[in-house]
Amino acid sequence: MNTATKAAAGLERYRMYIGGEWTDAADGETFETTDPYTMQAWATLPRGRKVDAERAVQAADKAFNSGPWSAMKASARGLLLHRLADLIVRDADKLARIEVRDNGKLITEMRAQTGYLPEYFRYFGGLADKIEGAVLPIDKSDTFNYTTHEPLGVCVAITAWNSPLLLAVNKLAPGLAAGNTFVLKPSEYTSASALELAKLFEEAGFPPGVLNVVTGYGAEVGAPLVEHKKVAKIGFTGSEFGGQKIYEAAARDFKHVTLELGGKSANIVFADANLDDAVKGAISGIFAATGQTCVAGSRLLVQDSIYDEFVDRLVAFARSARMGDPSDRATQVGPVTTPPQYEKILEYIGIARNEGAQCRLGGNASTRPECGAGLFVEPTIFSEVRNDMRIAQEEVFGPVLSCIRFKDDDEAAAIANDSLYGLAAGVWTSDLRRALEFPKRLKVGMVWVNMYRAVSYMSPFGGYKRSGIGRENGMDAIREYLQTKSVWISTAKETPDPFVIR
Ligand code: NAD
């Protein structure tokens, strides 16, 4: 095991994991990864290219078609996933700290996340030997018909920078349980945790080639993976633009895809809601993870009769949010992860101002001493936003909230659905009938009622409309990594007329 060794410059030096070997890029090139709080480079990673993608796909293909993984019983696959879960429990703190350093996520959020990730491998590991086909009561005489569900083959997992471990695990756990092999390409901004996870795969005893991790840029190493003829499926989490490129490339070979893309989710507060809870729900919807989350409740729809009071309460609550070092357990809002994202957030704040939205809180980069060298944006709240403004229609992916008024249920549903996206929504109400009925009106993949931003390995995750295709988590997720075979066996004494369909 030799993924990270100290390089001369004092930086950690990571290697990729291909075919069970720790390796540099074929041409030896590297790139640096930066700590978003200190803005200092802390590690180097191999800058993979087409030749490295080729090696990784060949390794995954070999592992899928021959060798121990291809012969392994489903129960044994499940046990390996359980062993991996135990190793993640052991290393949860280390994994959390690496993610904080590479991504700027809060240690409090990461510690909760790495404590929970093992459950994904346990749940799907438990499903590995429960992938049952059926004997069908077929309507043909002298015929026996049954179905089996088989893995797809080599899968490529490509992930965004905002939640690197979770996004990888969302794909690996169901896909491996189903019997596939993987090449994982994490975001070029946050690749370290994927390589740390690969170490645990090696230690758990996964055969070589079952998981391969290549690092580098999307166009250089991601695109050749997606285009490779031996790849059967791409599980992608990222931007709408990236998703379009993946979908187009996958279409050429009719590859399977799961696309988890962007969102502009409505968090809807009715006048009858418990307003204390709703304020916290609105805050967690937009300022948790510095707003860098696909399910951000970035459009806050508030009923007219409570709008002014609610926005005042929200501003007062958000004003006290503690920005600072993400490794400090007291910090509530960490840095923006990447410089382009920082620029984009500030640009959208300018756009909102020009459109006539009223900035009620924040609206600036933060240079407070506790923000160190990091790129921080103050928690920002705009009121008097109309849903046709760009700030209400386009994904910002930062701590910027748009507050929009509505009159009644009909208008709330109309505004919520007036979006190209359809990832998630929140509903805050004390009315049981509305809690049950209103979610039916929302054209989104996930609805939270009197809660926000909850995820579980058991519950399907994914979007409608431009927010994506397919589902991660739950039983739906394992089906995304399987294909169905129908087997027909004739028990007839003689073959009937060959010119007539049976
Ligand atoms: P991105 O599309 O720029 O990059 C995502 C990944 O795709 C990266 O690993 C990148 O290297 C790779 N990539 C880029 N071009 C490629 C190409 N031509 N071929 C193959 N790979 C390529 O997205 P990002 O900026 O990293 O992530 C932010 C976006 O992700 C936001 O829009 C956010 O909403 C979305 N997201 C969605 C979910 C979800 O589950 N729906 C979760 C997290 C983030």
C-alpha cells in the first residue's frame, strides 16, 4: 500500500489505484489539490489521461469477466461489503478529516457522514444475495420461463466536488452489490478521499480491478472513460452541462446512465407552520454545507400573511451563523470549495441586485479574520424575489437564498413547479391534510414535510425534469445496476410449426 507518500515539497503524494496496483499517470504528470480554508496546496495527484482510462477499464473488464470476482457467490460479495463497512467505521475520523481538508466541509457534518457511510455498504451488502428472479406463470403450453437479474459489467462513477465520499458510495454500494466492477473518477478538486477509500477496498480484500480509481480532469480522463466501448454504465453526479455531455456520449453506444444533476428547490412555508421549526428548516436548506448542495432549498416560498415576519426572523437567525475554520466544531458556515464557484456566487449576488431583489443579509465576500485565507461568502438573503428572476431560476450552489411570496396552495404549487429543475422540495405546515396532499402537486423527486435535507441509503434519491435520470439509494438503486434476462425452456415432446410464433 503506497497511495500517499510525503513528496519533497512537503505535499502528500497520492497515486491512482488500477488493477490492484498503486500507480502514477502513465506520463508521470501530476496536479495539486488545495485546502479551501488555508488556500495552500496540500497534496499532489496523478493527472490521468486516455491511456490511464484505458488501463483502468481493462482492469475492471478483466475483473468482471474472469478471476475471483466473476466467480464469487453473491453472499461472499455481501460479506466483502460488510468488511469494508467495518473498516470505514475504524477510519471514520481520518476520512472525515481528509474531506474537511480537501473540500472545506465542516468537521461536524463530515463526522456524521463518515459515521453513516458504512450503513450504505451494509444495506446493499445485505441485498447482494437477495437479487431474486421469478418463475413466471407463462401463458404458453409446454414452456418453462424464468427471469434472472444480472450485473451490467464495467461501470464508471463520475462525481462532483461537493460531497465526494457520499456521491461515490451512492454508486459503488449498489453497483458492487449487484456484481459490477467500477472505475471511479472523482472531481479534480476533491480526489483524495476516493483514494483513501480505495485503500480500504484493498485492505478488505476486494480482488484487483473490482474498484479502480483514476484522477484528473473531466475532459482528459473522464471523457475517455465515458466513451470507452467496454463500459456498460455511467453513474454521474455533477452539473447539468456535464450531464448533457455524459448523456450524449453514452447515447452513442446505448450505455446505461444514472444522472444526478442540479436543482433549484422550493422550500415552502405555509402560515399554519410551526415557524420556529420552519426558520431552522429554511436555514438548513440553504446555509448548511455553505449552500453547496444539489438539494439546497434556494427558493424560499413564504405565504403572504407571514412573509415579513418570517423573513425578519430568518435574517436574525442567519446573522448569528458562525463562519470560519471548517475543522472547528463550532463553525457553522465554511469556505466555498473552489475559486470558480466563489466567483459564480458573487456574480449571482450581483445579478440579483440588478434584477431588483432586496438584499436583507450578507451580499458580500467575507474577509473576517476567522475566515483565514479561505474564499468565504456571507450568508445572503434576498427578499422581494419574483420567480421569473434569474436568481430564482438558475442554480447558484452557494449560501444565497431567494424569498418569494405566495397567496395560497395553488400559487405555491405553481411557483414551485415553474422551474426547469425538479430535484426536491420542502413543505412546512401543521395541517395534516395539506401535509399529505400537497406533495402530490410537486413535480420533484423528493419532498420533505416539516423537515429538510434528510437522506438515507433506504430512500430513493433523484430528480424530475432537468435534475436528472434514475435514482440512487434504496431498492431502486440496485435495479439501476442490473439488467433482466428472460429464459425460456421448452418441455414439449416435439417442436411445433416453425413458421408460427410460439
Ligand atoms: P461538473 O459537471 O463540472 O463535474 C462533475 C464531474 O464530471 C467531475 O468529476 C468532472 O471532472 C467530470 N467531467 C466534467 N466534464 C466531463 C466530461 N466531458 N466527461 C467526463 N467527465 C467529465 O460538476 P461539479 O461542478 O463538480 O458539481 C456541481 C454540480 O453537481 C451542481 O450542479 C450540483 O447541483 C450537482 N450535484 C448534484 C447532485 C445530485 O445528486 N443531484 C449531488 C451533488 C452535486
